[in-house]
Amino acid sequence: MNGRIVVGLDGSAESLAAAHWAAREALLRGVPLHLVHAEEWSSPRDRPVPTSDVRRHWAQALLNETADELRASHPELEVGIRSFDGRPAAELVGVAAGADMIVLGSRGLGTVTGFVLGSVGMAVIQATVRPVVMVRASEDAVPHPDHRHAARELLVGVDISRPCDALLTFAFEEAARRACALHVLHSWSLPPLVGYGAAYDPRVHAQLEMSAEASLGDVLGPWRDKYPDVGVISRASAGHAATELVERSSEAGLIVVGRRIRKSSIGAHIGPVTHSVLHHAKAPVAVIAHE
């Protein structure tokens, strides 16, 4: 990796919150921060498109003002800026090749519970194998007096039936940097009929739960040994993974979820659990691509 964090900046409150979150993360990692603005301008036929000079002036002013604000808050932080004329998702993915992560803002739905994963965010997540962090315009994303992330645990959702090394590597390294606890959740489904009506047997349920806990413990064993200073809280429970993660999101400093890398251009590139967490979790969400 080239050791940098890339932020997509469009002037919205969410993208500014993302820039502040990314600045703290860059300091935590000891890497530069790159602010990037890209826009493909278009307008209805009866409205003129702003001239190139006007567009460039606005973009440059946005980047300069945000960079100055971040440098004032973090004098030791190296901040670079760059603007493009073109499709935002494609430009962001291109400039962030090899970066530590890409950070974007996620817009709220107003009075409706949830958040909007816009077309740019969706396209970036689908097109890159770099970690992508979606940040809300909330108190956890704005500047803090000590210029650090909020002192909260990290939350990672894993499916131990699939490879999860990429998720656990990111989650354990991040928890080690923050010196915070790591909460690992694995949700599993009951076999047909086990949990329903007359077929319900609490002893079978307890045995399945113990087996899932043991399997999760086996997966986490090497990571506990590698990161002995990270306090790990693990839980395997029957239920829906997305529901568990969203319910716990208000207490987390960061939620880590995965998406499978798909070679085919057909079909969804973000699984249902990650999709739900991105739309409903209250904390910043890191999406990690994996095989």
C-alpha cells in the first residue's frame, strides 16, 4: 500500500464529516490524507452548465478551505488536494488504487430512519478492493477536542463458514491502533423445525449454540495470539446478522463488514447483511472486500 487515505469531497455535510473522520484516521495510521473532488456536470436543456472556469474555481475553493480547516485542527497532518472532471466513482477508485482506504459520506433519510447509500458510494464499493468507510454526519464524525476517534469498541460481523481473514485482519489491526475492545459477532440460522412449535427442543438449541461458540473461538484463536493486547468479546447467536449489527451500532466506534469479490458483472456486489448495515447502522461502516 502507498500509505494514504483518500476522501471523496463534494461540499455536503456528510462529506465534510467524512474528511474530519479520515483526518483522525490518517493521524492514527501516520499516513497522509488526500482530499479528492470529482464531478461530471450536466443540466437540463433549459439550464446552462457552469463554465469550466466556474466549476474549477468552486472545486478548488472547497478543497482549499477544507484542507486549511483540517491543517488548523491537525498541524502534524499532511494534506493533499486534487480535483477531476469526470465520473466521481471512477476517478475516486482510480486515485485510491493502493491506498489504505477510501472514505465517503453517507446521507441521512431525514425523518425516516436510515441512511442513503448513494450511487457514488455504491459504485465505489463495488469497483474497488480497497477498504471503503462510509461516515455519517453525526457527533461521532465531527472534530473531537482531543482530535481522536471516540473511545468506543469496534464491532465486526463474520461468517465463519466463509473465509474471513481480510475482515479480521482489518478489525484487529484497527482495534490495536485505537487500543479499544473488539466485539466479534457471528450469527447462525437454526436448522429447519428446530426452533418452531412442537419441534422446539431447548437442549438441541443449547448444543447448537455451544457448537457455534466453539467454532468461533477456534477461528479467533490465532488472532488472539497475534494481537494479545486487543480485548476480544465474541458472540455466536441464532438470528439475523444485520439485525444484531444494527442494534449494536449506536455503541460502536466503527462497524466492519465484508463483501465478496465477484468477477461477474451480473448480480449484486454487496451482500444483504452489508447492504442493510450500510443503510441503517448509526456508526461509521467499513466495507472490506474478500474472496
